[in-house]
Amino acid sequence: MIHIPILRKGTPYKSVDLQRVSHYRTRETFVEMSQANPGLIRRDLLDQESSRAALAQFTTEQLLAICKQAATHFIEDTLPLGEIEQSPDDYVSQLSATTGMPYVLVRKNMKKIHGVMAEMGSVLAGLTRGLSTNILDDGFGVHENHTVSFFPRTQSLGVVLPSNSPGVHSLWIPAVAMKIPLVLKPGSSEPWSPYRIAQAMIKAGIPKEAFSFYPADHAGAGEILRSCGRGIFFGDSASVGKYANDPRIELHGTGYSKVVIGEDCIDEWEKYLDVIVASILENGGRSCVNASGVWVPRKGREIAEAIAQRVAEVVPRDAEDPQAQIAPFANPDVAKRLSAIVDAGLREEGVTDLTAKYRPERLVELNGATYLLPTIVYCESPEYPLANREFLFPFASVVEAEQSAMPGVLGPTLVVTALTEDQNFIDRLIASPLVDRLNIGAIPTMQIAWDQPHEGNLFEHLYARRAFQRAAGKG
């Protein structure tokens, strides 16, 4: 039996309390994780200064070089996993076993994590808007002919992690290059990535004290967010809501990402079909940057029909199949509940599931695993509940709305890919506080640039700017 321990400032610790995680298909226990109770977490986090001091002894340039080496360790090397070792192939198969994610998608996410570590210099430059690394080391310096100074808001970053997709782990890794230790609460079925990232970093030369890893329940997660000066919380809209007014916590919830076609391009929508389909299907539809909506001024049903025909070609496949594009649900009850929500929304007039004609059922099983097949619904107007919903499988609504009502009618949106050359429309999108990331032109919503923050800005979350003056020295 594989056992994943707690890491208390990098030191493995086996708890008497265990969480058993099942194989998504056999439902038999696949791995045991030591559980950290709130008291243990609270006690450990009384001392966060020593972990911060261990990282602060390095220059930023040294940390960037270590991250680059860690990228190689992560993707190529056999690394510790509790009392055993884990090869890259082991990582792929183990992560697949508890999440259901096909091997091919795990490997794509593995490359994404490798990329952010290997390109940490570009990532940091984007987050800091080109600050010299000397300024980060000294706390002050000259940037664009102005004296600037920054100080850390916290001694550590607490992160409550999800299980939906390994790629999200690339979002907290830059904290290491900013000299901020990490306190990680892994997702219930995806402890593999954060543990392996930590081991790759430690092997490359990051002090082990920079990584604490606490598998825990909701109370433990809450203790991490209370005890750390800054936090990141991944979750759905319901779970992140209670932290909505806490400025210490950066929330990563539902994305509601969208492709929007302008009136000037709507008659040529066919040439954008590949971009739309990729935005919906990539990574099995599991990411907050997957498009869950396609908003158009007209031709909505025609566009929805074409998308539906394309995504209906996707079928369940074995995890090892290199052609696999969707993942089963580790918990079949979740799949059943989500499908029932979609069915309830389809009872309203003006909402149609256009993929239904291509398959008998949305909820299907293969070799004991439960899948939700890609679903495209057409909504005649934005008023319907399914017009702006997001689910953990390839689902998108095609919605007709007046361009003049956009972007206001879109609601809060993590990514908008705007297919338009109408400068007035583009200007409205640029000015909108509802749009977090904006792609102008045929760029899939899934496409991320290393030098662009994903959601919020981790540097600004971890560091604050102060006024700074220094008297001239004598002589």
C-alpha cells in the first residue's frame, strides 16, 4: 500500500489518522494519506519565520536557477514518495488512478508544470512587471527612473488545493522564487503533484523547510488559511464564498470563461470553429479557463449545431489510450448530480441540448468508470440558468445576446476570447472590470502566456509597495 506522509517543514511525518483514497474504477483503496489535525497545523505554524529565513538566504537569481533545475527533476527523475520512490511513469499512473484523468492529459499537465518552473524568470518578470531581481533581494532599488521599495506581506503562503487538474499547481510555484515558503493542503484525490513538486524543488537545492504539506479535512484547511498571512483557495463558488471578503485570501473559483464573436465577424464564424472547440474540450473540460459559453449576436443555433457535431465525436476511452480526451469522475455520484442539473435546465423552453441527437445518453459507463459526455446547449437568451453555468466536464452554452449589452451581460468572466476587430467593442471589453483575462483574436481560452498573470497577481498578493527615501551620505 502506498502511503503519503505529512511534511512538517519538509520532514516526513506519519499520522495515526489516515485518509484512504480509492481507485476511480475498482473503488478499492489505492493510497493512504496521513491526516493533519488542526492542532498539529496550528502548532507547526507558530514558527513560520525559520522557513522564511531559510529561503531568504538565497538571491532571486539563485532561486530562478534552482527552479530551472527542479523542472528537470520533476519531469525526468525518480523522486521520494514517502518511504518509496516515484518515477515519472509512476506519477502518471498514480495520478490517473485516483482522479481518472487519462495518461495523455496527465502528461500534458506535467509539461505545463515543468514549463512554469523552467521559465520562472519570464513568469517572475511578468508578475513584477519587469522589476530587477536586485530590488527583490535588497527590498529597494530603481525601476524606470523611480526609487521603489517592496516588503513581504507574509511569512508563508497557505494554499488549499483542488483535485480537478494538475496544471493549476503551476499557479503557486512562483512563490518559491519570491522567497515565500509554502503551506499546502492537497486535494483529496490529487496529492501527487504538490508532493512531487516539493521533492523536485528540494532535490534541486531549495531548503526543505520551505515546504509544508498537510493532507487535512475542512477544519485543517481553515486552520491553514487562518494561520498564514496570505492564502490561496481553490474551490467552487459555494466553497470559496465564505472567504469573499477576506483580502488575505486569493480565490480561484468557477471561471465562466467565454468565447465572444462580434457582429463584424459573425458571418465568418466557421473559420473560428477550431478555436471554439479547443477552448471547450482541451484538458477534458476540467479547467476554469475552459470555455463554458459561446456568446454571439446571432446565428446561435447554427453555431451550436456545428460545435455539437464536433464534440460528439469524443467518446470514453481507457486511461492508457493516447486518443483519450475526457476523464471519468472519481465519484460517480458527482457525475449523476451534475447531469441532473443539466437536465433540469433543459426543461425550460428556449434551451436545447444539441448533442443529444448524436448520443443516447450523457451519463455513460466504460469498464466500471462513469463519464459525462461533452454537451452543447443552445440558449435563445441570457436569462436561462444554463446560459452561464460551468461544470467539471466539456459543457458549453451557446447564447444569443445583443453586442451592445456586452460585456455587462456576460457577468464575471475569467477569460474572454473576443473574435472581433470592432475597436469600439474591444475598448469596452478592455475597460470592463468583469473580464479578468482578455484575448483579442483567435486565441483559445486555454492558451496561457508565461509573462501574464493567470488570475490576480501573485507578486502583488505576497508583496506590498512602500514609500521609500534615503538621505545622501556625507562626502
